[in-house]
Amino acid sequence: MMDPITLAVSLAQFAPGLMRFFGAGDAPAAVAQKAVDIAMAVTKAGDGQAALTALAADPVLAQAYNLAVLAADTELVKDYLADVQDARARDLALHKTGYTNRRADYMVAGDVIGLIACIAILVLFRSQIPGEVVGLLSSIAGIFGCCLRDAHQFEFGSSRSSREKDVMLGKLQ
């Protein structure tokens, strides 16, 4: 039997909008479980695996599942963002007590060092390394860049739409 997160990612073939909850960082178990619960309700199956099988066999059920996921979007977003909201609140509370989050500092420093190392290797040794290695190093540099972006988004907020989500979550609670 598949765990809820693996099952939810498999169910995303019938509701592609689910994939946005699994792209960055760890997929929250609450979102995955809700996606499985919706599939079981739509298909009237006894477990998630049976629901997945039923959706694969019947396009009408698959469409009904997609519509049900879209209808539950607000709840899914709420569950997905709750994890980050709690982390920010925890970080702020610890900071007020004088705690310095050295782990986060080390993570950001590691990301910076990794990004600089990848770029330095690409600049200094580009003509000496095969194209496959260049592609791999470019991908790794991109991952380090995304980690830095995520750290900035966590620390400072990501955008106007992020603030709007925070306001929406505040109203929902």
C-alpha cells in the first residue's frame, strides 16, 4: 500500500493543480491526505489505491476528481501554507527571546558557497569539462540558487501574492 504523499502525487495525473503543492520543499502530509480523501469520496472506494485504480479506469470519475480538487483548493492551500506560517511564527518567537538560528545561517552560507563553487568551476574549467558535467553543474547551481530564493522568501516574504495568502489564511482561521 502506498503512503499518502506517493499516492497524492500519483493522483495528480487526474488533477494537475495538485502538483504545485509538491514542487518546492517537502510535501505536507495534510495536503496529501486530503487529496487521497477527495479521491476516495469521489470514487466511493475503500482506500486510496482502489480510488487511484477507479480514476484510471473511468474518465468521468477522473474529471469529477479534478473538479473536486479545484473546489477544495482553498483548504488545500490552507494546509500547505500552515507549515510555513508555523515556521515563521516559531522563528520570530525564538528571535524575540534572543535565540540566534545558527542552523539557518549555516544553511544559507552553504548555499552561497555551493553556488559560488559551481559558478567558479564553470567559469574556470569550462573548456576542460564535458558538456554533461556542465549541464549537471548548471543544474546544481540552479538548485543552490533556488535554496537562496526560498530562504529570502521565508525571511522577507515572497511577494504581494504571498501577503494576500497570509491575509486569506488569517481570515480562514
